[in-house]
Amino acid sequence: MNFNHEVRAIAGQFQLGGDFVRAEPFGSGHINDTFRVTTGHGLRNRYILQRLNPVVFPNPAAVMENIRRVTAHLDRKIAGAPDAARRVLRVIPALDGNPFYRDAAGHWWRVYYFVERTRAVDVVESPAQAFAAAQAFGQFQKLLADLPAPRLHDTIPDFHHTPSRFAALEKAVAADAFNRAQPAAAEIEFARRNQALCRVLLDARLPERVTHNDTKINNVLLDDATGEGVCVIDLDTVMPGCTLYDFGDMVRSMTNRAAENEPDLTKVEMQLSAYEALLRGYLSAADFLTPAEKNLLPVAGQLITFELGLRFLTDFLAGDTYFKTGRAAENLDRCRVQFKLLESIRRQEPAMRRLGATI
């Protein structure tokens, strides 16, 4: 994409303040195309412009309806709070008043205000950051606990239905459309040995709530000065779900200092100090959890780590159609990291349970 030309034209379809000045690619997300747009007017003159990935989100209207409802509800709940303007994503309408614009090629676009004086990090740098992010996600769930009916759309059906993820893997193995099953043989066997993990949360019959479903550290904007978790972002997968999927994804993504695509597996290890910070931060806000939910917190990270490993492995076998990749076999490396992390979390479950008993 020539963003100097095309992004300017797309930005002109939204109710931005002032004339277009410049745009540049922004962020490190795997899914959507993201740009930061600057205009020449006012204090709030920077915006985030995104093109939704149609492969991942085949029903963009449902995605945007969920986001519109969730952000409006959060805006009402925090009205009057200090610095409220930075604490929820704010959707900028298109010229026709819709929360999106659809271009001539059928691509769906949306714009948010850029949240100033914040930063996002891809890897947790300290227990304090883990605490801040977990507290922000817990608060996010708490504020949405009373979202009025109707139920949000399931924008990605069976997103955290791990048995379906396992079935998709087996289908990809059987098809082997890209002749990749042989180099992934050890990972396929590992997945099969751990299949029983797929149902550990489903069989617990936990309450359905509004959840984020992608609770990585880079989906919380941290205040430049204080390090506080200011704003939860990337709301495409906000939908009905189980709180433990969100907590489990925090454990998966924030307790391991190695990169998600790290080829050196000796660097992959769950840091117990980071887990403790997550647990304390999350429980400081998520005071609505039932005893059953609290009891399964140490298991949640194992399930979600396994699930994402299945997804990376399936995408590798299917030709890398879901997650963006920058090199050959990157999705296989991502899978290996998740499976190694699962082993580390499992070894430390007794220590995790002891921590839970003290908080």
C-alpha cells in the first residue's frame, strides 16, 4: 500500500479535525493494517486508522457494533473520572455517521483518537508493568459486567473453544496442503499427548461474561509518567466469554520474557514473580470472581498457552493465512515457544496455588 496517497484518501472519509498532514505505519499487531494519522488542527490531532483483516473478521459490521456498544458503555461508566478522555477508545465516525468506512474494494476501515502520553510494550519489562496491565484488564471486565442486553456478537465463533481448535489442527494435519507435517511432527505429537487439556475450563461450566479475549501487554496503553494502565485497546475480539480465558492469556503472554517467535527455546520460561504480579493486579480489580473461577486461575494459563500453540501450528500447516509472518516457519517457531511455555507453567502450578492462597 502507498499510504502517502491511499491512506490520505481513506482518512478523508472520516470526521477528523483539520486537514491531513501525514501518516505512518504504526504498532506491531499481527492482524490489521494500522496507521497513525496526523492532521493540522487542535490539541487532539492524531488518530489511529485501521483496515480490518477480512480473513480474520469476516463480519466487520458485527465487530464494529460490538466496539460501538462497549466503548459507549465504558464512556458512561467512567464519566467524571480523572483523565476520562484517555481511559477508553473513542471511535471517530465516518462522514455518513457510521463507525466505519467501506472503500470501493470492499475493505473496512475505522478510526480512533490516538491516546496521547502513553506507550505500548511488546514484552513485560517488570513485575510493576504486569500488575498494571492485569489491573487494567480486570477493571475492563468489571466495568462491562453490567453491559445491557442484547448479548454481544460472537465475532469469531468458537474463538476459545479449544476442542474446535484441536479438531482444526487434525484437519490441517490430514490435508497437509503445504507438505509441512513432517517438519512439525514433534509438535503434532505433543498436541495429541495433551489433548485432554482442551476441556478443562469448558467442563467447569463457569459464568459467561464480557471478555477481551486478547489480553497481551501491548493491548494496554501505559502512562508515560506513572506506568499505570490507562486504556485497554484492540477491542476486535471483545465478546461473550469466560474470565479465565483473559487471565490465562495474560499468564501466557506476560510471564515469559522470550519473544513470541523466539527460536532459542532455552530462553522460554514462566517467571513466577511476573505471575504473582499478574495475580495481585487482576484480583485487585476483579472482585466479582466466583470461588470456582478463582480456583482455576492457575490452570487458565496452561489451557490458553496450549490453545495458542495449536493455532500457530494449524496456521503453519495451512500456509500462514491467519497470523502475519516475516520469515519461513515463523508460525512453527511460535508454536514451539507456546508448547515449551506450557511445560514450564505446569511444573510451577504448585507454587502458583500457594501464591493464590495468600492473596
